[in-house]
Amino acid sequence: MISIGIVDSVGAVFEALATSAPTDNFSIERVTDLPSDAIDYLVVMLQLSDDPDAHFSTSDAERFRLWCETRQKPLILISSSSVFSGHEQALYLEDSGCHPGTKFGQYCVAMEQFFHPLPKLLVLRTGWLFDLQKGNWLGDAIDQFQNGHEIDFPPDQTGNPTAIKDLSRVLLAIVQQLNCADNPALWTTYHYGGVGIVSLHRFCKVVFGELSTVLACPLATIFSSGYDELQEKHQFGKNTSLDCHKILCDFGIKQRSWLQDFSMLLRETFPTPEDG
């Protein structure tokens, strides 16, 4: 039995792990203060949020790092593609220079650097994490959509949409393999994002198009102002598309389609009589 403790202020990743992890192989515990000594792997989730309470204070980070140091426990840090400037045209590699242009990106870089001294630290940078719950950027946009508000998403902002359920699958696969392999080279930085690099505008057109059919409501009005006009409203760079070959080579983890994941999530959230 592998015990995973997860620090997740919003709770969406914890819920995805708790519902998808095989109970005969994994024990999932949400950590709100100090982790239990029975925990084998500590997962720390950096939240994309405008709420300062969703971000760690320096004392929180120090407490988790000290816990790992004194007990010689491994830590998996869920960071973000927002660590990059967004000005490059190519896919970002793990060793591409971090030059964040947003406050969230600066926070992620600071946390990566803070935990870097740990001998067993794996940093997993993800694409745009989404689910349909309020508090997630997509869930909040859907709430605006259902209330008839106009939404402005730039067509020149590109990245990897990534379902939170897909992230939980990746986390479980990583932990299971780390638990079986004594390979220091695996404690490094990896990228993971859903298959299908897309503009934020196109992603939301697809999402709201499918949602309109399920909820039998009119299509949302989605503007397409440029990224530069809306830069202050977004916490990702203009292009944060990730190269994910390294995680495939080291762990055999293949990318999954964000479109298929969204369709599955939509059916689970709004089941039809046929699904029942």
C-alpha cells in the first residue's frame, strides 16, 4: 500500500485522486497541517487562483520542506507552464529558461527554487488544468456563460488544456514507478499536458458549444480580443505549450486528449438518460 498525502487548498486534485486511485494499492490523504508520518509521498499543489489564501505562505512552504528533510520523504511539486515567458514560438522543454511574466508564474518559480534543495524532489509542470467546478478558471467561465455574460478569450494565447482527472492518472503512474525504481535520475523536472495544443479562444468555443447542447441553452458570446489587450486578466503567458517527450521516455506516460477528457467530464457532470 502506497500512502500519498496531498496539499491541495481547493481540493479538486485530491478528489480526483481519491476517486480514481485503486484502494488496494493506494491510500490518499488530504494534508491541511503537518503530514502524517505514515505518508510515503507528499504532493504539493500550486493553485492557479486570485485568492491569496489558495497560495502557500513562506511558513507553510518551510514546514513542508522541513518535514521532508527530517523524515527523508520525497516530494512531488505540481507547478505550471506559467513559469515561462510565453514569448517563444516553439514548445517549452524542461530546461527552457524560466522567465515568468505573470504573478502566478513568479510564485511557481519561487516555490520550485525553494524546494529545489530536497534530494528527492520531482517537479511536474502542467498545462491549463480544468474541471467544471466553480473555483476552477473554466468552471467560473461556465458560470459566467450560464448567466448570459459575455466572455473574452484571446485567439493568440496557446497551450495544453489538461483535465484534472488526467493529472491524477499521471500522478498515480509516477508514484507507482518511483516506488519500484531506485533511480536518482528520475528526481527532476517533467512536463505534462493534454494532447492538442490549442488557443484559449478555440478551446472555449469547443467547450461552450458542447455545453450548449447538453444544457439546451444558447451559445455564449465569446469575444476574441488579442492577448496583449487582456494580459492583466490572464495568469498564463501568450504561448505556454509544453514538450512532453521526457515524461514519456522516463515513465512511459502518454498524453491523453483533452477533448476526450472534457467530453467524458461533461457526461459525468450532466448525465443523460442514455448514460444512465
